[in-house]
Amino acid sequence: MSRCRRCGGEYGPSEPVTVPLRALPTVQVSGISGQKCAGCGDLKYAVPNMEDLFRVVAGLLVQKPERLSGAEARFLRKWLGWSGQDTADRLGFTPEHVSRWENDRVPISETADKLLRSLVMAREPIDDYAAWDARLASIAKSDPEPLPLRMVLKGRTWARAASAPEG
């Protein structure tokens, strides 16, 4: 057994855990194993195949009907591999404005939301442009509402779980 870095206590046996995704806390990750420290309760775990998990979450975020929340916009920006400056340059805004979206000081505009989603979709092949155009016409009309997700590891692949997280 390994020792906890916080208190020096021993970690218990591996057990199934569900944890929030650090990059986007409204996403719950399940189907992974973790160990709990007997001394302080610290949870040690590893999330396998993060690239696939992030790809699946990004694909689900671009499909949600409400505008993106600040955390969701930041997640998609980082998934694209862009800095705040890169995003500002590519979308035609100032870095300060992008920061205001990401920190929920101002909501992302409908136009910027659709553009960011389209750039995410361009990273993945679009099979049906007519369907994507129809989807763009119907999204980002309402105020931001974070998308609660529960992601589950099935073998080596990540998928959306049947039920949303509680709470």
C-alpha cells in the first residue's frame, strides 16, 4: 500500500469511484478505480484515456441547446489547444472579453458561441452539414445553463452514462 502525501496514512484497497472532472466539474466521471486514505480521506485515482473522454465531452457540449457556460467555453477552448489570446484572435474579440465569458462575468454571445462550437466540430468530421446548419439555428438562444453529465468508462472507451449526476 502506498502512503498519503497529505497525512502519511495508508491508502485502502481499490474500489469503484465517481469523481468530478477537474477541467469541468459538472461532468461526473465513473467506472474508474480509486483508493481512499484511511487517515484523512484523500482520494487517489487515475482517469484513463483522457483524450477520448475530453473528445466525447466536447462532442456532447456542442450539442446542448443552451448557450455555453464560462467553464464550458474554457473547456472547449482548451480542447482546441488554444490560449485565451489565440481564441480572441481567431474569434475577433479581445483577450479580456474572452476572459469575461470564461469567468461568467458576461455571457458568451450567440454568435461567438456558435462559432466556437463550429470550430470544435471542424476538428471532427461533419457527416451531415444540413443537420449541423439546422442545429446551429436552434442552439445558443437561451441563457447559459451548465450541462450536467455522468461519463462512464466502458472497457477503454468513454461514454455518457444513462443518468445525469445527482445534486
